[in-house]
Amino acid sequence: MLFDTGFFIDLSGRGARRNRAEALAFLAANPDMPLYTSRICWSELAEGVASPAIVNELLRDYSIIEIDEDVAWHTSRVARLLRGAGRHIGDNDCWIAGTALSKGLALVTRNAKHFTRVSGLECATY
């Protein structure tokens, strides 16, 4: 599964206490799942900290999926379709959705209403 930025904010306890408990419960209920996030999520998390080492420590158990041609292609399709329909979700979220689609991963998010605009994207909520 690919985890979005909001998940890590909740997991860190910077969101509501209830959200942290739900993020921890999601991980506990899925102990054997492979853990992925995108380079875009890494970048979003880096905005709020003093050094790359802090982000790397937070994400130490997660494999980072880099932007490659396949990710870029899927992202371009997401952005094109959503903009054309007047339902754009923002550039970074298009990249996150494109990353999940390109690798065939469900997206773990608390913002499923937002991401369900993306055709074919499976969302797992917590």
C-alpha cells in the first residue's frame, strides 16, 4: 500500500489524537503489508522539518517510490482527466495518485473523498 502525507502527519501526532490512534490501528490491523510512499510525500513532509534526516527517520520503514517515466505517465493521465472534468485535486495529489496507479497499489488516506475522483484508484481509509 502507498501511504499519503496525511497518514504520516496523523501518525506523528501532529493531527488530532483520534487520527493518530486510527493510523496506529490501521498499521496494527495490517502487520504484513509492504509499506510504500512516494517521493512527493517525502517532499511534502520535508516542508515542515529542519533537515532531510528527520524525514528519513520518520519514513525509515517505508520504501520510497521514485518518479520514473511510468509514474509521470500515469500522473499526466490523472491530471488531464481531472482538469478536463473540472475536478482537479492539486498537482501533488495527482502525483501521489499517479504513483499508486503506476505501481498497482492502494492509497492509504483519510481523504478518500478527495482521491476517489481518480478513476481506477483504490483507496484504503483509516
